[in-house]
Amino acid sequence: MNQIASEGPLRDDSLEPEELRDEDVAELSEVDPDPAQISYSGTDFDVEGLVRRHDRGDIVVPSFGNDDPSIETAGFQRRFVWRRPQMDRFIESLLLGYPIPGIFLVQQQDRRYLVLDGQQRIRTLSAFYNGIFGGREFALQNVAPRFRDLTYKALGPELRRTLDNTFIQATVVKTDGTRDSLDAVYQIFERLNSGGTQLTPHEIRVALYAGRFIEFLTKLNETPSWRALYGPMSPRLRDQEIVLRFIALYISPGNYHRPLKKYLNDFVGAHRNLEDLPVDVLTSRFERATELILEKAGRSALRARGSQLNAALTEALLVGIARRLDVGTEPTPAAIKRQIHTLLEEPGLEQVIARATADEESVRTRLALATTVFSRI
């Protein structure tokens, strides 16, 4: 018989490694049956020109989660992760005339370029040209003796020309801000998303679809009762994705299709500026559902067994309780706790919250079970 895990010390879901979880890898790896097309072109930038464009804002390295409405794909990059040895050796490679990888840029309608891939290289170049990194003078250290202690200003004429006139290849993709265009950019970024600290599917989504919906999602994720249930904010935005899954499956469960990432992308894209969304109802349902779970059932209700929150179970509970609230009468927290136990004892639930959770049949089954169980209150 299934039981809710007993209350006690629980692992905070925020204390998670930077590496992707198995479920993240599975979601990223799921094939889109109809990937979008996109136009792109190749061009070369000399290093001096690349730095100049970056420093005046014509080439932008967006910050992760940035909600700048003028940036159509705001927020791609997580953070600067290169260490000084990597930075120094990159500059040394250019001074030696070694070949280096190209960069990927997104050209917006305003003609600015956004860095899709290559932020480490561009920021390293900008820091070296400006002579400062991390508040200190940027002088080469982890390099051959003849280059050691050199700053950009201290380069001799020949070395300076070598660096300034080196060309870096760029692949430029274009977006007009439409859903199809952003979906294509998503596909490209997903394929570039390897090595270092990879982004989760939702991190890429937040980067691409910045707007009023993402603002609303961020605010809803701060709901006190939800924070008490989930724990501290997830640095990988896993808590925010669960809130999105609740909203999408509450509003349009009939449109659900695999892969999950595309279903969620399509939903956010369709409502990017909160078009046709009952914001007040969504806020009320989410806040009250999490309050009802928290008061009697507590944190363990979302975890079934063990310490890690079960996303499939959580979305089913939230949708089921929200639909019960649609009736207009208020169930008691004690009744909610009782029905959560009843739901966990339902035949077939374990299969649809433990494996193959993104299958259409699994999603339909767990939502139907939760809706039926809470409708009995």
C-alpha cells in the first residue's frame, strides 16, 4: 500500500548539483517529431571589431533570467564560468595564431546580435581589452614566459595587430520573435547545450520566452505556501517548471502531447504576454491548493516516498484540487489530506508517477485519478 512519507528531515530540493538529473537528460533527449526550420548565415568578425560591438551594446551577452522586453531571446547564458587559466590560454592561443572555435549569434529585428554560444570567449576578449577582470588588472599569467604579465596596453605593435586582426567565424541565425522562429532557436540552442554547466529545458524556455507570462510564473513560484512545500528556490528552476506544468495542464490538458518540453514551449509561446489567461483564477487556485496541502498533509505529500519531490504527483495533486475548488465550495485541509492518502492507494497510480511520466496516457491517467478522488469531497 502506498503511503505518504513520514514527516521529518527532508533533503532540500535546492541543494541540488549543477549537473543535470536523469529526468532533465531524458527531457532534453526526447525527439521533436517536427523540428522547425530557420535561416542562418556565416560571417567573420575581427577581434577588435567584436570587442567594440560588444562594449557598445551591439553584441549582447544576455544574463540568465533577464526580462528585458527589447531582447527577444533574453537570458540564455547562466553565468561566466571560465577560470583564469582558461581565459589566459585563450588569449595566448590568439597571440600564437592558433585556430579557435566559432561563435553562434542571434540577429534580432533591431539588428543587435545576441550571443547564443560563445559568451566565455567574447567576455574574455572584452575583459582583456579593457584591462580589468574581477576588479583586478587583467595581466596574463597562465601562459608561456614570453607572454607572462602582458596586458593589452602592454602588447607590442606586432602582437597587438595579430590580436586585433584575428578573425572569428560567426554563425548568425535570425529571429523575428514569432513562436515558430523562437522554437527553431530553441532547437539550435538545445543542440549546443553540452559541456560545462548545461541548462535544463526550463532554463532554456525562460531564456527564450521572456515576457509577462514568465514574470507571472516567477511571482507565483514565490507563493509562501508553495515555498513551504517545495523548500528554498531551486537554482535550476525546477520548482518554477512544476508551477508551469500545473498551469498548462489545468488550462489545456486536452492539448497535451509529447515531448513535454514542446508542449510547455507552445503553451508559453501562446500566452507569452498573458493572452487569454485567467490570471486571477490561476493565482487563487494555486495559492489555495498549496495552502490546503500544507496545512494538514505537509511537505511529504508531494514526495510519496523518499525525500525528493515527485513532479508528476505534484502536478496531479495541484490540478485535482484546483478542479475541486472550481465547484465553489471549500474542502477542509483534513479532507484534502485524507484524499491524498486515498489517491496514493489507487490502483495504477504508482505506474504513472514513477516511470514514463511524460507519456500522454500517463498524464491523462494521473490527472483523471486526482480529479475523481478530490471530487468526492
